[in-house]
Amino acid sequence: DTGVSQNPRHKITKRGQNVTFRCDPISEHNRLYWYRQTLGQGPEFLTYFQNEAQLEKSRLLSDRFSAERPKGSFSTLEIQRTEQGDSAMYLCASSLSDAGLREQYFGPGTRLTVT
Amino acid sequence: LAKTTQPISMDSYEGQEVNITCSHNNIATNDYITWYQQFPSQGPRFIIQGYKTKVTNEVASLFIPADRKSSTLSLPRVSLSDTAVYYCLVGDTYSGGGADGLTFGKGTHLIIQP
């Protein structure tokens, strides 16, 4: 399967703990995006990378959230000191930045539950 | 910031053509219009993208009037499996355009009945 993969698919953690999610994009895609989605809402943009550079970060993103994309391949999203409000589906997507192929391909998501 | 407005929900029947309209009055010159489909517990899936006039692919058509202040996604002969949430996005996706092109909104929940 050459699609976007995310691990883990589900994560249950206690409030105050740190969690880390991983995203493996489609191999030739140089852009990688992170979104958060809660029930009944559309995906909310968090941040995106072009290769290893983090180009944009949502102003709504708490400083407890950090993302990395070392070597421009996979990416990790870490949430420190989790809160119940962090419970959501975390989606990763990738795309090419070349003209003519601009659509994002999404992974299945990681569902986080903070108790 | 180009924001979009879509109906919250729509109903239709199998075999019908469904048109979902998105308003984007503040669309900028460089902005493209992109539609995604999302099923429960899955990530969104790209449907179609356009800049002006009409774009058609194997699953949908996208109609964009000359003023580009709105767009209409047309799904021909829908089936039960087209029941999903449909999102309209507007932004400059060529250059990344910051996060403007990455704002999904609440989307339109399309329900297809037998």
C-alpha cells in the first residue's frame, strides 16, 4: 500500500501525559500537513511542511504542540501535557507542490482520547 | 482570508443529480477552488479542483461563474455510497498560500436515500 499511513490508529492517555503520533507520507510527496478534527467539524489546519521545513503553523496551535519532519520524510506530532480538549482525530496528509498535482492525500487518522 | 459558505445539509435520492453550491465572495485572484469528500472515520478524499468555468472528471463536475464568487459541485446520478460530507476549500494551493487554502469549514452533509 503506497498511501499515507499513520500510527497509532488509536491512543488513550491520561490528562497531563505526553503523546506522539507518526505520519508516513506518500514517498514522493514533498508536502506534509497536520490537521485536527472533532466531531461534527471539518478538519482544522495545524501545520505543514515542505520537505523538512515547517512553513506554516496555525495561530490557534498551542505551544504544547510541536511537529517535526526530519530529513523530509516521515513526520511526528507531539502533544505535551495533554488536556481533555485535545481529544480529537489527528489527520495527516501529503501532496506534491508541483503544478498540476495539488490535491492532498489523507491518512486514516489517529484518534486521541484524553481521560 | 477567503472564507466559504455551504449548506449544512442536503438530501437527495439515488439516480438524481446533486448540486452543492459554495459561496466565496472574497476569493482572491490566485485562489483555486477545491472540493473534498469525507466518509465517517476516514480522512477527506480529493474530488475536483478548478479555477474558472467548468472542470469535469470521472466523478464530478465543477462549475465556476465568471465572477468566481461561488462554485457548484455537481454529482451525476448519485448512489447511496455518495452519502458523505463535502467540503469546499478556497486558496492559493500552488504556492501553499499559507493556511488559507487549507480551511475546511463544516462542510455539507449529503444524505442519499433509496
